[in-house]
Amino acid sequence: MTFKINILGCGSATPTLRRNPTAQVVNVLERHFLIDCAEGTQLQMRKFGIKFQRINHIFISHLHGDHYLGLVGFISTLHLLGRTKDLHIYAPEALGDIIFSQLKASKSFLSYHIEFHPLTSQKNELIFEDNLVTVHTIPLKHRIYCNGFLIKEKEHPYRLDIKAVEAHKIPIAWYHRLKKGEDYIENGVKIPLSTLTLPPVPSRSYAFCSDTAYHESIIPIIKGTNLLYHEATFLEKHEARAKKTFHSTVKQAAKIAKKAEVKQLIFGHYSARYKNTTDFEIEASSIFENSKAVEDGAEFSIDF
């Protein structure tokens, strides 16, 4: 049961020879989500073996260019590849005008439909749901309207204890009810759920926190998350610069991770002034031990 994150770009503001700006692909139970789409994202997808047509949902955090300027090109390429499936885009409201005006100006008529979902709320809200997965926004504190995204599995069903079920001669017709959490009751006989089942496998979650100043109000939203990606544009010595630009230092990212009691912290969105991430990992681990700097091409799996 796959839950994998591919880092396509981990730089900030401008592309460099080493780092592309922000883009990630999350595969959760074979739902393939693209989060942010900086310029060059298509090339990164080809480089790291991501199949374009598997992307059905795109989530854009905010309208600074290093997070969305690759989107219209990606939309056009999907058309050239013969896409017919709908493409869902969740993004700040103004992006809809940008996309459709560019398509209109170039007289581009797509072979598929774009379903645009405008994001306007300043509150945490559910924006995607199917039978297995949900996506909620994480309101962030940046110079412009900005959201992170929390991707979660829904609660798993109870697991049948086959030996106990067979020993009590439970009818097959009852199996789905046991998985939903019901006690077995038949002809006045009750057998507790705990006797016939094993606890559900824990649900997994991933929180993507894009550009943001230090913002403790996100802590209740991401509490206990398996894997947290939090921007860490600056080292601590440049904290004043972080504050001025509404970004975070790596130590601030680690403080958020510690207070939210997440299982693991990964971080990126580095300023181009930094050539390596050694000092980032040293500063982060001094506060939150299970911390790791990302680079383009990194993969992370959330396992049971």
C-alpha cells in the first residue's frame, strides 16, 4: 500500500544548476498528486521517472512564480500527449484567470477538461475526498495568500482474526460489519468486537508546508503527522532575513516539528546562497533529532 513522496525541486525563488524550485509528487494508494509546479517541473518528472498521465490532481500553494510558473506548460504537454481525463487543479482563485487567459491568448483548445477548484478560505478546510484519502488545507503565514496541504489516509477497517472468527463460526455475511467496528450479535448472542478482530492498521499522513513564517497555529492541524515537509529557507544566522521575507529558518521548522510531535521532519526551499545542507541538518537535529534535508530526486516512503 504505497505512500511515497518524490521531491522534484527543493530550491527557492530561482532555479540553479543543482536545485529546481518547488514541486513534489505524492503517490498515496495510487492517487498521484502534484504539489506545486515550478518552471522545469516537466523535465524533473522525466528525469526521475514520473509518468505525466497519472497526475489527476494538482495542488498549488500560492502564486509566487517559483511555485506555479511551470503549470501552463505542463497543462499544454498533457494535451499534446493526448490526454482525455479531467484534470483537477486546487489553487488560489486568481490562478484560474491566469491559466484560462493564457490558453485563450494562444488559441489553445485542450483535449480534456480542467476542473478548477478555487481556494479562498483562511481556515483549514477539506478540499479533496474519496473513499480512501482526504486532503485538507493548512493555512500558512506568507506575504500573500498561501496554503500547505495535509494528505491523509482514511481510517482503516478492523482486521479479522480468522482463527477467532472460524472458532466462533461467524457467518461470512457478518465479516464486513465486523470490519466496520460492530460487535457480533445474533439470536441474543453477543461476541465483542475485540474477540473477533485485530486493531486497524494506523492511517498514514503527510503534511506539506510551503512558504511560511514561523506559525504555531498550524501545529494542531499537523499534530502527529508521519512525515512533515516544512520550508527552511534560511539558517539561524539569517533569521532577520527570514522574518522580513515571511520565511522560516531551519531551527524554526524543527521547533514546529517538535511541538507537533510529528514522526519525521524533512525540509527544503533553500535560499540559493547556500551550497550544501550540512549546516541545515546540524541546526535541525539540535532541536528535532529525526530531521533530514532534501535534495532534488529524493524519495521518502511512509510505511506501516
